[in-house]
Amino acid sequence: QQQVKQSPQSLIVQKGGISIINCAYENTAFDYFPWYQQFPGKGPALLIAIRPDVSEKKEGRFTISFNKSAKQFSLHIMDSQPGDSATYFCAASRDTDKLIFGTGTRLQVFP
Amino acid sequence: DTEVTQTPKHLVMGMTNKKSLKCEQHMGHRAMYWYKQKAKKPPELMFVYSYEKLSINESVPSRFSPECPNSSLLNLHLHALQPEDSALYLCASSQERTLPLHFGNGTRLTVT
């Protein structure tokens, strides 16, 4: 019940394309769903986060889509750039409980 | 640059050594965390301090000993580590155990 399943494991996208990463959870008590971006040799950095009272949140080229009934959420990166090449982790949490991370997606954007 | 500072960036230690990892934040956060991250894996929670008191220990072996001297500082004391303890050790902080978490860039630890 505490798992967050993330797919795909790796993703190759051409510059200008759309990158889509999906996550699914089981615990309906989760109420906070962040996405973290991690570059090699760096710590994870919060990219964007959503609460279940909205179905979509957009920040620049990054959008989270949230489907409460399906218990799924996804990250869309529009106009993907080589600088977006990184590992992306979805996560979920309930209030102050610990953050449960997905397994990560390695994104490579080729020019 | 991250607002959570970790030192050293890299550390190589033998199995009989004693070393410490340090973490500092000046965002006024009252919760601080240690995570361990192996290559190509997500971060794994080790310890949580809230208001300078240990609130979560995720069954971490006693060869890892955390310390929170004050609300801005967090240490992780290492003793008699094993090669499998080699990993990236990440510190994070948050406002009173509410999210989001702010991570440092980690200490890359190699145990020989």
C-alpha cells in the first residue's frame, strides 16, 4: 500500500518533443505528490508538486496531471530540451509522513 | 546553488575509520533528514530530526550515528562501515516536518 510505481525506467526524447512519465499509487490517504529532478552528482530538487484537490498544475514547460479515481499522476515536459536530461522521481506522502519515492526515470533528450 | 550545504563532497574511508558528515541549513527549518541513495535508486530515508530531537530512525545499523547539535546543523557519524555502505548520503530539511523537502547535493562516500 505504501508503494509508488513509476514508468518508464528510461526515456529517450528528441529536442522539442514531449516527455511523459507516469506514476501510480495505492494508498488513498496520500495527499501530496511532488516530482523531483536530479542531475548526476547533485541532490534531488523539487520541480513541481500537486495536491489531490486539483487535476492539473502547470509551471512553465512542466505539467502534472492528476487522476484521483485512477490513483495515477504524470509529469509532462513540453518542448523538451537537452538540459532537461536528468533522472526524475515521483513521490507521494500523507501530511507529515515520510515521502515515498518512485523508482526513477532516466530522461535523455537528444538535439 | 542549494540552500542545504553538505561537507565533504567526497569521502573515502577504510572500514576501521571514524568519520563524520556535516549538513547545514539557514532557512529556519525545524526538521532535518538523512537519506542514503545508491546508484540508479531513489533516496532511502535513514533518520528524521524534528526540533533537534530524533523522531524517526528507519532501523539503521548502529554504525551510523546521527547528531543534531542545533536547529541549523545535522551530523552523521560513521564508524566501522562496510563496503556496501558506499553511497551518496543526502541531507534534507523542511519547515516543521511539512513538505516540501529541500535536499543538499550530498556526500559521495566510498568505503574501502
